[in-house]
Amino acid sequence: MKLFQLNTSTLKYNDVISIGEILIDVIDNKQNGTQKKLVAGSPYNICRNLTMLGIKNKFYGSIGNDKYSDLIKNDIKQRKIDVVLNETSGKTSSVLINQTYDSPVPTFHRESDNEIHLTSELINDVAGSKILHFTFWPLSKNPSRDTIVSLVVRAKANNTLIGLDPNYHQDLDNLDKDGLNTIKEIIDKVDIIKPSIDDSQRLFGKKTVDQYLEIYEQLGAKLIIMTLGKNGLVAKFKNQVIRMPSVATEIVDSTGAGDAFWSGLYAGIINNLSIEKSLKLGLHCSALCLKSIGSTFELPQYESLLEKIGG
């Protein structure tokens, strides 16, 4: 079963463009009383992973002017990542996370991540990319919300695939739930959505996996991938359901595993693999991330990863 037909014309000079949060993960180990500070943010993690895989990609985000911004700039330079940053006079956003085998419990310290503005460079890069990826974060607050909404319309007009990580947290939303409403309204324009059970419960309340799949499908999502932690995943595309077990053999920390999955999935899509093989690539990338603390880990080039799934 093949995925969507990508526009492979010469106008598509980039594979994936990711837009949204770039921040510092402060990972707290309660057992030994230590903390580890890592450059993170879901779309930035994906950009970093895709760069290691050899997939051409670009990231847009916003940071403050503080010690954390220096950590971010150094990470970008060392890893030779293609990034466009808006720098504000405020502080860089950060998230305190407990080190855990399960879904981490975050405490948000949000500052500058939403200052992403619609520029001619950003508009052109979305038009010139095969895939546009974003998360709930930029949808939760302006000006980044208006930027994403505008880019989604432009992406549809330019045959750019749209991927959404619906990582909704009510602590990031305002009292009127504008972020929650926006994410539900935008799903019908999305080609690929990858919610976890936790994401889905925060969005729609407690339901079964099958009920969640039906909700996302009714809202208009095309390829729905529900990650189930140690139980793998279940995906649905055009009334066909695919279930796959996890391939993880060691779990040190779950932070960033979902972003690693996106990275493998996109690598498969860009290279015109079937849904099954693209999902397998995602599971293998996730398994590699689970062996490390935080979202920073090492990935092989795409060809080496493909060999692991018999590609």
C-alpha cells in the first residue's frame, strides 16, 4: 500500500519543513537527583534527526536572548542543521521533564517559542517543500497560530503534504481553549496525523483506540497513526488498518521517541516507500531513541536504517 503521491517536480527543492517549538528540555532524574539540559522541541528534534538520516530539511522557530539560546545556537552549528530563528528580547522556552519509561510529565516554562511570523522566505520554503510539519504548540498562541493557519492554506494549494503532531496540553492553551478549537478545525486539512493515547485523551476524553481512530477519520485526517507505547501502533488509511508491535529492546527514557518515529516515517515517505515500510522505519528510529536519555541520540544514514527493515 503506497502513500500519497509526492510532487517531485524541480520546484520542490526541499523534503521536509518543520515549524514550531525549539526549547530546552530539563530532564530530572528523581532517583539520583541529577538534571540534564538538552536542546529540544518536537519539530526541531525531527529536523535534527532527518539531518542525520541525510534527508534535506529546514526548521523555523523562535528563541529568546539568554544562556539557553547559546546552547541552541551551538547545537545547530555543531550538527550543521538548516535553521531559521527569530530572536526575541525575552527568554527561551523550556520544559521540565521527569525521566521515565512511560510518557513524561512536563512542566512548561513558555516564553518566546510562539514568535514565528509569516515572512516571504517562510512562504517560499513551504511552497518548495514536499512535507510541512507542525505541532500543537504554534497553534496554541499568536502570532504563530495565524502563521500556521495561513501556511496550511498555501501548502494545500502547492501540493505540499501536511503532517500534524497533535501534542495538545491544556497548560499551553488559554481559558477560551482557542488552541483546542484550532487543532480540531485544522485536522480536515491534514494528510498525516500521529496522536498518542495521551494526546487523544486530552483532546477528546477517555475512549477506546478504535473510537479515537473513528474521530480522527471523521474530522478529515487521511493517514492516522496512533502510537501505543510498548504496544506498538495502529494505523488507518483508506479504511485499511495496520497494527505493528514495538521493536524496542531497551527503554532508558521515552522523551523524544515520538519525534524519532516521525523522522523515520518521513524518511520512508520521501523515498516513496509503502506505508508498512515507512511505519517500520519510524518504529526502528523510535527504538534507537528509547535507549538514550532525552531526545538527543544518534541515527545512521537512511540507507543503513533501511537495511534494518529489509528494504
